[in-house]
Amino acid sequence: MDRAIVLYDRDCGFCRWSADRLRAWDRRGALTFEAIQDPGAEPWLDGMEREERLGSWHLVAPGGRIWSAGAAAAPLLDRLPGGRPFATLARRFPVATERLYRVVANHRDQLGRLLGAEACAVDPSDR
């Protein structure tokens, strides 16, 4: 595997919208995308509880290292054209990055509706 894998929730409209934006940004082809629910994601998420799997997105680097939620922002941004300055900020302020991620994740239903995407099948208040 020479590309990083973005694992996202295919049942979440905002998550699909976000994956589409990342695909468009990834002009170098550094990323591949897999829905968390697909069988191909299973080896990477083995041992993770369902709530943890669907509670955030995940990034699998070449070599198999996995980051989740806000911690995945910097290694993802490093792989995108023009993303390094944002990756530096995410690394410099990891607590703020995680909080921002959680705010977005906890409001993905509302954000999805604003974007015209289907609502998320996972209730963020369950976490």
C-alpha cells in the first residue's frame, strides 16, 4: 500500500460530502477512500468497537499506522497539495484540533442538511 486510506462513514451525508472534497483536493492521488462499513476496512479496524469505528473517521498510513478523529488531521493534511501549513497548525494545537473535530462531528447532521446531504445514520448524541 503506497497511498494512505481515508476510512469514512458511508451512511453519513456530511462524511460522504467531506470525502468528496478530499478526493477533489487530492490531485496527486496520495489517498484512497474506503467506507468504514465495507469489508475492505475490516482489517484496519479489527479490534475496534462499533461505536469507536463510527465515532470518527480514520486515516491509515502506508505501513498500517492508524490515526482517528482530530489526530488524523495533520497526517492527512501533509498528504494534500498546500496542506502542510494547516498540518503544522494541527500539530501545534492538538487539543484545539481535537475539539474542533468533535464540534463538527457532533453537528454533522445539521452540517449535512445545510449542504443538502442526507442526515447521518449515527446519532452523535450517543457518544
